[in-house]
Amino acid sequence: MTGLFTAVFSGFLLAAVAPWVHRLAPRRSGWILASLPLALTAYFVLHIGPIAEGAAFRAGFSWIPFLGIRLSFLLDGLSLLFCLLITGIGTLVVVYSGGYLKGHPELGRFHAYLLMFMASMLGVVLSDNAIALFVFWELTSLSSFFLIGFDHERAAARAAALQALLVTGLGGLALMAGLLLMGRIYGSLELSRMMAEGSGPLQSNPLFLPILILVLAGAFTKSAQFPFHIWLPNAMEAPAPVSAYLHAATMVKAGVYLVARVNPLFAGSPFWFWMLVGAGGVTMLLGACLAMVETDLKRILAYSTVSALGTLTLLLGLDTIRATEAALAFLLVHGLYKGALFLTAGAVDHGAGSRNVAELGGLRRAMPITALAAGLAALSMAGIPPFFGFVGKETIYQAVLGSSAARGLVTSAALLANLLFVAIGLIVGIRPFIGALKETPQHPHEAPVDLWIGPLLLGAIGLAAGLVPGAVGHDFVLRAASVVMDRTTETHFSLWHGWNTAVALSLVTFAAGLTVFAARHPLSRGFARVSGALAPVGPARGYFRILDGTIGMARGVTRVFQSGYLNRYLLFVLFTTVGLAGYTLFFRARLSWPEEVLHVRFYEAGLVAVMLVAALTAIRSRARLVTVIALGVVGYGVSLLFLFFGAPDLAMTQILVETLTVILFVLIFYRLPQVIVLSRSAGMRLLDASIALACGGLMTALVLTAVRVQWRPSIASYFSEHSLSLAKGHNIVNVILVDFRGFDTLGEITVLSAAGIGVYGLLKLRSGRGEAP
Amino acid sequence: MRSLILAATARFLLPILFMFSIFLLVRGHHLPGGGFVGGLVAAAAFVLYGIAHGVEEARALLRVNTISLLGVGLLLALASGLLPLAGGEAFMTGLWFQHPVPVLGKLGTPVIFDTGVYLVVLGATLTVLFNLVED
């Protein structure tokens, strides 16, 4: 079953070559690149049948075996629903991007980021291993960062990208901690193994509450729940297809996916219930109200997305079969209409040159197809029959009416949010196209086919799904819901359930929604006044306070440590070393003099004498060159000592390092003033001397003690025994470097490269500007 | 300040030292040597040539950009670690050919890794030293 691997990694591969594909066919790159998501959509569609019958598909191989980390994928009802959203909408968005950014010099790079995101997102929803899930999770944050900051020459785009990365990235770290703790409790990082064990071990563990908070911190930051919702509206700095894809249809749903995925482990706990219902409810209402305040099409849609994410969280928190079905149905509904609305917003911006709802009107004649697409999506958003949005809303009402706790409160909140949704749908999807034509910055014209095909298809699917709700419900929603609830369900979805409370609530919603739409101007002013008054204590201000505080602290610390004086750096390093190592040595290792008399051979004593003389010369000398040569003598002496004690590898390396160091010093001297300025006072010289003596004394004591102290069993015998059998080498030093500890070496040569490039940068920068940076 | 003796010697020393560095790299798995020392010897050889004949000529003789050496070395080391993944083994598992190659001895991914180390050490040292000499 390697199909799942191919499904995830083909996106990364295509992302790597996307810029070249774009260069080969700049006009058609969107259509060409969209063939991969299209093929993946077909691949996942083929799985609908078996999965609706209850099958699940797995694939996996060992990644880091000794940590229990596998790259394992699982395709079940829940992942399938997400996979189809990701690849299906992905196809349309890739096509759309080709048209939206036509002629943009960086379109190739954009395609690469977009495909990388798609692959990462597939990885998130297919991963069965907690660590793999975390890695893909962070990859989505990273690609989101690149996409929001795509227009990187604007400061606002950069700031928004950074904000999204910081908020979702920190949440991701919390999630990792939570997942690792869960892995300890269950003894396995495989999510399906945890599910098989059930919620018992987790919920009876004293760490249950911290784990719950950590996991939800990850989910809430990603899915923009209050108070972490602030990054999402700012992420609208990204181009329209990104907003449609990442920030409406897929990435922001990753948190919802996570909650749904781990629900069987956490469900039943009152904390889980109240955290989800509380945060979800607040987010749902707050997002809807703030959407009314905005005038920019994309920001309105962003806040309504925040609200929709709150609705999803709330529904999952209710933890009834009906509520879970409602959440998953609404997830599908929302992905379809919100994706379409974002894309039409981009098309309107493209065609008319403005996204301000106050400036737009009567565009239906100039942009008939876009108007049709937006209208279809808006009617689904408003929940008008026979659109799928109506089915979604009905199910939500049935779910909240069946809530086990706080039924009145939850139902009124859902009613309020839904009626605001009716108004918002009309404002963004209908209002710009009807009425008299308004003056816009550009003469409005219809978008090219790349720009209208996506939203039109999404809108049409929203309508088609509403006409056959039973099939959609059975094939997608029920299978996914049975995964979330960990038991099978057989509810029937239909447009018409007969007269009941839900239908009555729908009628109220629609009537009240129309009223709100009519009274939108005074309402918007009212909401704006309240949100303005609350701004000083709001989370947006809090984010900047924390950010500024962190940067200020970093600046302070930097000012203390990075003074620019080499001798002060050395002072810090040496003080710390002497302090920490000395403390450990005297209080933990019990300093001792070796009992056996050291056998010093005469030539060793002679060599040491030479080195001592050289060291004293280095101190006393006033000429730099003499100092360097004297230090070189000390260094070569050390190499000889290595040779005496049977370490030719070390000796050889030491000799070469000494040689190159002397050359380096000599070269640097060209750049220094001719004379050593001995302006340092006697007190400073005394301090230098004492530090030098302390360092030397400490190292001596350390070496003498280290000979006798053995805290852990020595690993040397393992290396010498296995060097030939495991690594096929006689030279243990080299085998350790390239095989046993090869990973360390890889890190070291990476650091070496970074240092080399750093020095290069500093030198070039200096000579380029003619002044020290 | 060009010394004729140094210039003449450097011409002969460069190929000898360079071959010696490769020799060190290849024998490193069984006898003292290895990519790190080999890289340092090669760097010393080019620096010596650079001091004797000027960095321009040393660079021309090297042909490739010193920073490219860094990149290629890092990629080589990484690739040697990634190679076992294709066979379902863990990252950086040592893979060896069954039969030793004449002169070179047994070949395997650790040898590729060591070559990467060699190139990175050579590239980093030369990047720093050449640029210091130049301006």
C-alpha cells in the first residue's frame, strides 16, 4: 500500500520542480501543475466506496526506530473527508493562482509553496504517528508563513506572516509536548494504538489536565480560536487563492481535525466539554460580530471564518452523535462556500480594483459568471434550501437542541451566529453584484476562465450536494463521524425532516438575518464602538505587548553580552566555564591527587619545559608576530604529546590546525593597527592573570581527576569491539566520526559551513560598504 | 613580496600535498587519516600556493567557488545519510558494497560521508583564508 506515500510525497516533489515547470510554460503553469491535485482527487474518490463500507487503508515504515517514530499513514473516513477537501479545492486553487498572479515574476515560487502546503496538509490528516503528524503540522505553518509573506516587500505582509508563524508555531510546540506525554502514557506514538487502548489510561493519569491544555493549545492556535484568532484576519495580506485555500478551506481546519481525531481519548471529561464549548462559543459569536464591523471583503470573510471555526469547535465539544455529524457536515459546507467566496473576492478585486464593500455594487452585468458563483456560495452560506448549507444549518440546530448541558445558551448563541451569517453572506456574495453600478478604481470586467471556474464549481457542488444530501451524508459525514465518536452511526440526511423546532429556528434565522442585513450600517457602527472600546485589553494588543517585551528583553541581554569587545566575550565564556566546571568538580567529584606517582619520561619533561618557555614568551612579548609564533610552539608541543601517547590522528589534526591558525593570525595582523595599545590598567592585567591561572588550574585539576572518576560505564570498549564488525573499519577514531557518531559530524560540518559563510559575509559586507557594520 | 624559492616550491608541493590529502581521505577508515585531516591538508596546500602566487591564481587553479565546495560537501554528506532510507533502513545506516574495489578498498556510504566532510573542511577553510588574504 504505497499509494498513500505517493499521495503525500508527490506534492513535495512537484513543489521542488514547480519553478522550472513554470519557467517552461509560464502561461499555462497553473493548469499543468493542477494535474497533480486533480489526480490525487481521483485517487481519493476511488476510496470513497470501500471506506463508506467501513474499510481503512494503512501504510507505514520505520523512520527513527529507536524512538518509536514511524512514518505511518492511515486513511479512514475522517481523513478521507479532509483529503478530498484538500486535493479538490487544491486543484481549483492552483488553476486560479495561475490566472490570479499571471505575469507575476515570482509565480513559480508561489506554486512551489502552494504545492508544499498541499502535501504537508495531506500529511497532517493522513499521519497515524504523533511525531509525523507534528512534523507535517509545522510544515503547514511554515508554508503558510511563506504564502502570507509572499508579497515580502510590504511590511504589513511580513508582520502578518511572522504573527501567523509565531502563534501557530508556539501552539505547535505545545501540541508536540502534549503528544509526547500521551506517547509516554500509552507506550506508543501511534494514534491508532492509543485509540485501541481507549481513553482509560489517559483520563486516569494525573497529567491528564496538562496534556489536554497542551493539545488544545495546538488546536486552538491553528484553528484561530479566541484569544488566538488575531492572526487569521491579518493573514489576509496573502493573495486571494491563499486565503481561500489555507485560511478558509483547509489549514485552519487542522485544529478542528486534531480535536476530532483525538476526541475518543478525551471525550467524556468535563474539561474537554467546557474548553471546547466555551472557546468555540465565544469565538463563534466574536467572529460573527467582528465580521460586521469590517468593510474589506476579505477581512469580512476572515472574521466569518473565525466564527465558523468556533462553530466547529463548539459542535465537537458537545460530543453527541448529532453534533459531530453537524460539525463534519458544516465543515464540508463551509469549505465549499468559503473557498468560493474568497476566490470571487479575489476575482472582484482583479476585475474592479477594489475590495471595499461600500465601493462595490451592480457588478452583475460586468462580471456575470463571477456574480453567479458568488451568489451560489452566498446562498449556501445563508443556509437557503435546497443548498447544502441549509442541510448543514438544520443539522447544527438539531445538534444544539440535543445538547446535554447549557442547551438554552448554546442554542441562542448558534441562532445569533447563524443569523449574522445570513447577513454576512448577503453582504459579501450578493450586495456587490446587485443595485446600481458604482464607480470603481478599474473599469469592471469579467475575470478570465482560470478565475471563475474554481468558485463556480465550488458553488455548484454546494448546490448539488444539497440536492442529494443523503448520499453525501452517508458517504462522507457518517463514516467520518463514526471515527470521531468511535462507534457507527446510521442517521439519514435529508433536506426536509418535516415541521420541527429546527425548521422553525431556520425560518427565524432567515427573517432576522434579512433584518440585520437591512440594518447593517447602524449595527456595524455599534459593534465598531464596542470593539474599539475593548481594543486596549484585547488579544491583538496583548500579542504586540508580548512581542515587544520579548524583543526588548533580547535587546537588553544582547547589549550586556554582545558588547563588541573580544576580551569581554572571552571573559564571559571563561568565567562561566570555570564557575560551572569548578563547582561540579569540587562539590560532586571530590578533587583528588592521583595516588600513584606519575611516570614522566625525560623527553616529555623537556617538551613541557619548551612549551612553558614559549607560553611565557607569548605573555611577555610586545610584538604580535612573536606572540603568535610562541603560541604556535605551544600548539605543536601539544601535538607531539598526542603522538607520545599514541594518538596519531589527533596529533596530525592538531598540527594542521596549528599551521592554519598561525597563517590565519598572520593574515589578520595585516588588518590590525601596527602597535599593541597597552592601555589596560594594572588592575585589569591582574584580573586577566587571575582568570588565566584559574582556567589553567581548573583544567589541570579536571584532567587529574578525570583519570579516576567514572560515572557511567565506559563506551570505549563498545566502540573498539564493534568498530570492525558493524562499521567495517579498523580506525576507531574515524569510524566514530563518520559512522557511530555520524549524525554529530553532520551537525558539526553544518556549523562549520555556516561559520565559513558568516565570515565571508562579514568580510564582503565590510569591504562593500567601506565601513564596519 | 614574492619569494622565488617559495613560488617554485609551491608549484611542486601543491600536487604532492593534494594527492597526500586524498590518500589520507581514502585510508582513513582503517589507518590514521580521514576526511577532516585530508580536508585540512588540501586547504593548507592551496593556502600555501595562494601565499606564494597570489589568491587569484590559487582560485583559478581550484576552478570552483570555495562556497560551492561547502554546499556540495554538505549535500554529499546528507545524501549519504538519506540513501539508506530508499532501502527502508534508518537515516545514516552504513551501507557497504560486498566486494572491495582495488586500491580504494571497501566502498560504502560512510566513505561518501567522509568525502563530504573533506569538501566542507576544505571549502570552509579556504573561504575564510582566501577572503582574508584578498582585501
